[in-house]
Amino acid sequence: MKFVLLFLFALIPTQVFPQEPVSSPPILAASSYALYDYTSGQFLLEQNGNARIPPAHLTKLMTAYVAFGAIKQGKLSLAQRLIPSAYATRTLADEPRMFLNAGKAVTVDDLLHGLIVQSANDAARVLAETLANHEMALADIMNAEAQRLGLKDTHFVNATGAPEAQHYSSAHDLALLAAAIVRDFPELYRLYAQREFQYGGINQFNRNRLLWLDPFVDGLAASNNEAEEFDQVASARRDDHRLISVVIGAATDKLRSSESQRLLNYGFQDFETIRLYSRDQAVSAKHIWKGTSNQLDIGFSADRYLTIPKGQRNALKATLETRQPLLAPIDRGQQIGTLHLSLDGKPYLDLPVVALDDIPLANVFSRGIDNIRLLFQ
């Protein structure tokens, strides 16, 4: 049995917003792309978002994520000095590198700068050898992290992005990975905004052109593969609103930057993000049976934001669905139902709602009374 409550959001009850026509999304000159709203956790636009692609140097987003995790866990420190092996410093044709020397110590801090600013393969291999003895072994850790983050179309074979048949990702997954870097390691994420880095007397520039072109962009990475296709993962922040764009398969370096900027501009100009509910604010109160309390507040355990096309607030409606009867015990954070959102009469987004309190099981006498009452429901 299900209980459904229909209501209209009164986001600003005293003000009526004129409904504006929704603009058409841009069509990019790229094989696949995705636009992700970091603030609300929504994908605003996708084209072939789940298509598996060779991530090439974008692989190093996950290499960095694993390294960041090791630093956070105290297994690695920025000041720690590592000794590169001959394997790690081997030179391949046209390979991006920070020109490390075998046997010459380098700090983890410099390695991360080389990995992120220069997309250096030698830095990736040194970090892989330190974290897992070999970059192939690091791939196992990278895949475990990918699974934990819910990256369903991603599998790694190495730490650098060297082409392999079973080495792939997708625009959708790369957006989620970028969001995880921003969310889980905000202090280290700042490295992605650095435009240039010098090591060993050699100065190299970040491939992410948007760091020069767009004042709102503060990371992440650009890449190209053996087929001379150009890819970009970019993050931009305006005030407290952050968007992440992924563009895969552009024909030129210049085009990947311009298409990435078009995607970000579309998100900022055509959408707005509103706070639906604050953390622990009750969406509704439901009757609960056999518990120490007969009422349960349900809502969201964190501030819940929603991104919609601008001018469409009055077209937003919601249906709160919970399964009845609700029986104790209930744990705080346990999913109780789903908030179904529609926009202009069409399904838009489903959000899980959770219990905001613990409701323990009542004593035998109270449970017996509720058992009798339930017979007549």
C-alpha cells in the first residue's frame, strides 16, 4: 500500500514568477559531452554520456584522486621525497613528462604539480610505484575507487592513460570523478588552477586553456589521444554555484576549449539552482506504528538543492510517496520514501527522503495495541 501526497512548492509564497520559455540546449562539435551541476548533483545535459571512450591523459584524474586519498589517510605526505626508478623515468615519443631523473629524489608535492599541471606520465608512474609498487597494481586500486564512486562505464589498466583495450571511461563518469575530487579534496583541488609549473629548470604550461580564457574556470584537465581527438574536463564557479563540463572528441585543441565554454555558459545562463529544503528540515510528518513515538519527521539529511531552467519555478510540482504502514524500528537516515518532481507536467527528478529521527520499538503492550489498530486500517 502506498500513500501519495501531492503539493505545489511555495518557494517564495508571496511572489509569482512569470514562466519563461526554455531555450534549446547547444549542440556541440564533439562525439560526447556532459554538463553536471555540482551544487545540486544533477546532470543538466548529456550527449552519448555513457559511451565508452579512451580517457587518455584524463586517466590522471583518478591517479590524482588515489594519491590525494593516500595523503588524507597519512600514507603519503607532500614533503615526502621519493626516488624515481628507471622504469618510471623511461622516455616514450611525445610523452608528456616533467623530466625526472632516475635515482634523483623528488617531493610528492612536485610530483603532484607535474601530474596535474603538466599531465606528466613519469610523475604518474613514480606515484604508482610508491602507492602500489607498480602502475598496473595501482590500476586495481583505481578500479576499486571507480566502483565505490559509482562509475559504471570506467575501467583502468594503467595510471597514465596509455591506450589499452580494457582502459576506458565516459563523459558521464568523468564528470562524477571530477566532482569527487572537488568534494573530497578541496585543499588539493587548488592545484588544478595552476597555469604553469617549473621543474629542473624547465617551465611548462597547463593544457587547460580555459584557465586563461574564462575567469570562472579553476580546473581540471585537458587531453588528446592517439586518434588526435581532443578532450576536456572543466570546472567553473560563479558565486556559490559550480558546474562541471566534459567534452570528448573535439577536432582541435581550440575547439575543445570553445565547446567546453559554450557548455558552461549554457548552464550558468539558462539554469538556476534553488534550495528546496535545509538539512533536517521536515518535508512531512508521517504516522508510525509500534514505535516509542507515533510521528516521524522525514526530509533530507543535507541541504537539498535543485537546478531547473530559469523562469520555471511556477511549473514545478512534487509528489511525496511513502510506503504504508510505517513500522518501527526506524533509524535516522533510513529511506522512507521518494519525492517525485515534475516540471511543466513532465517527470523531472526523483529524490529519496529519509527519516530525520530514530524511532525505537515500543514496549510489548504498545505494540499490541497498534497491532489491533492496524487490523482496522
